[in-house]
Amino acid sequence: MARHASPLQSLLVDDRFDGDVYPNEPMSRHTTYRIGGPARFFVRVNSVGALTGLVDVCATEGVPWVAVGRGSNVLVADGGFAGVVVALGRDFRTTRFEDGRFLAGAGASLSSVVQDAFRRNLGGFEFAVGTPGTIGGALRMNAGSRDEWISSRVVTVTTYRPGRGLMRLRGDDIAWGYRTSSFAPDEVILECELAAEEADPFVVRDKMEANLARRQQSQPLSEPTCGSVFKNPEGASVGRLIDELGLKGTACGGACISPLHGNFIVNRGGATAADVRTLMDHVRARVQEAHGIDLAYEVRLVGFDEGARG
């Protein structure tokens, strides 16, 4: 151990730390965009103790940190992130079904719950079929379709926040909105309870197949993306606005506005975060000029000036 190691460095090299530590880890390995420079530390925490110890040290020492799921809604800057990227490992990736509810760790995939519900002839999750990412990410952004949201299934959510500790919130204690929730930026979602309901398995299957077919026909699922780039403004569709402006197919470097859906910017190979940001800024400027609408990001920016913790 170096004599002048920081508290963060001391924690991460301690043999008792229950996590996997990767210094200077390229974030392109951990995002669905396959884009992103190195994080100072990429840390996969495997237990609540490891998570709380890590984020407490970061908060105390003023080290920037961000929690990520499977990187499906993230754009990381080419210069990387000069802090700690926290991913949820072993103890946060389990799901079980008890008393009519799913108990799911925030690091579990949303698709695993969707498929488990289908096997049990349970309904209420058909809207999420084909949705990438983790339970934690889905809760933070209130993932859903045009008519259904994961918030409608939430019974409780357990979180951790430095200085506040562990908290268990009822679903109706949380303010849910379109692609938003009231979780604080430095509040890490740990697990949740999701209500399910008995349903006709043939109806469930038909709804899942219809939803998946719609996604496959309208979204570039076979190419690296972050999902939807912008939130739909009230009463309008970003995809339709972009289509009407003739912006589909516009390219910058290895990035391209998808010809299939205008609200998806795809990595056609070798795209940089700067390429994607150029297209994002171009779309925002054109929509603002044509319609007076200031589009809000749905994608989370990490390593940029406007990137946020949590």
C-alpha cells in the first residue's frame, strides 16, 4: 500500500472489499452504444456493504461517481469519466416470486422479470418485452410504453443515499412522470417489489408478441444505440418531428440518425461520443428553429459538463 494512498484507493485495494475493481476501464465495454472513454475506476459491487462503503467514501472525499446498469441509456464522453462508475453485481442480480410479487434486485435484467411472469401465467409486464437494461434503470426512468409504465407495478423500492442511509419507499411515495421519477441523483436503487396479476397465458403471449413485433419493425434493434435519444414533448413525437424535417439518415463520422426511427442515433462502426453529440445538437437546433420546442435528453450523459451523478 502506498503511504499516501487516498481513502478511496485504500478501500479498493482492501482484500475485504466485496467487489471487482477495474482502473482506467474503457466504458465502451459497458455501454450498448459501444462508445466511451475510460473511467478512473469501474467497480462492480457485489454486496450492500461494498456499495455503501464505496459511495460513502466517494461522497466524503468529493470523488464524482455514477451508478450504471447495463449501459443501455448512457452516452459516455470520449475523454471518459474522471471518477468512479458503480455497477451492481452478484447480490443485486437475483429475482424471486413470493406472495404474488416479484422481489427483484436493481441489477437484474428487466427482461428476466418479463419472461418469468410469462412462465407463471402472470400479466402486467407485457409492455416491457424487448426492453433492454436493468430493473434499477427502468425504475429511475419509469420505463414503459405509450400507455403502460413500470411505476404501475411498483409496491416498494429500497434505495441507499449517502448521508441518509437505507430507505424503503412505497410506490405511491415516489413521484412518477413521463420518463422520470423523484429518486435523487445520488440515490442508488437496490431492489424493489413488483405486483403481478393472474392472466390468460394466451392473451399475455399475444400482447408480448405484438409489442415485440412493433419494436422490431420500428426500431433499429440490431445496431448499437442508447435507445431513444430525446423525450417526446407533450403532444408530439420526436421521431415524427425528425422525419418531417428530413433528418433521417443524417450522418456524422460513424454515427447516423436511424433511417428506421428518427429518435435513434446508431453507431454504424467507429462512432465517437463527439459524433453522436454533433447529431444530437443538430437535431435540437433544427427542431427548435422549426417548432420552437427545446428537446430534452432521454439518454444520460456521463463525463460531459451536463452529466449527472446517480
